[in-house]
Amino acid sequence: MSVPIRPDVLVDAILHPGERDRFVAMCRTTDPGEVAELRRKVVDHLGMIEGLLDERPAVDADASRQLAAALLSALDDVPSLSEGRRSLLRGALEYYVDESDSISDLDDPTGFDDDIRVANAVFREIGRDDLVITP
């Protein structure tokens, strides 16, 4: 019998309590049929960030591009992931596209650091260490 995945435990050491709670709330059941919509969210978010680069010079565009590419690659695994692991991946994806971080992705050069920490924890949990982003 497998141990249930607890999103709060996965990110407890890498996020502040408020951020952890936000991530946990984003870890929703995800049907494999939702992959196309989730891909669109990532692509649209990256496009929005790319469109703001002239106005927002502090944005770490490379980090955003790396994160988007890794999330899109991880979405290929959705059909083979357990329900718990699909919900973790959804949480990481939603965390990336959410703009209400405590450190703004658009105004701070370290804005994507928390998104990357979350995604890396999820990538390791779903067995995709090859997607882990190193600074």
C-alpha cells in the first residue's frame, strides 16, 4: 500500500506558511483530459511575461522560460501519473502562473525562485529529476 502524498509536507521546508497554503490549495485533482488546457495556461503565462520584458527589466525571463519548458515536458507524463502526483504537478503549474506571490515574479529578479523550488520538489516527487532546474 502506498503512502498518500501530502503536498504540505513536500514543500514545508521550502516555502513560507502562506505560500505553502497557497500551493496546497492549488493541488487539485487533475484529469488527463485537462492537459491541453494546462499547456495553454503555461504558454499564455510565458507569453505574457515575454510581452512585458521591455517594461519590466527585473523579470528573470530565462528562469521563466526554463520553468515553462520543464512544466510543459512534465505534462507529457500526466497519463501515467497517479492521481496524487497529477495534483502535485497541477499545483506546481498553477503556482507558476499565479501572480500573487509574496515576491513578485514581475518586479523582482528573484521572483521565480520560489516557483522553481516548488517545481523542483514536484519534479523529484514524480520521478523527473531530469527536469530539475539548477540556478
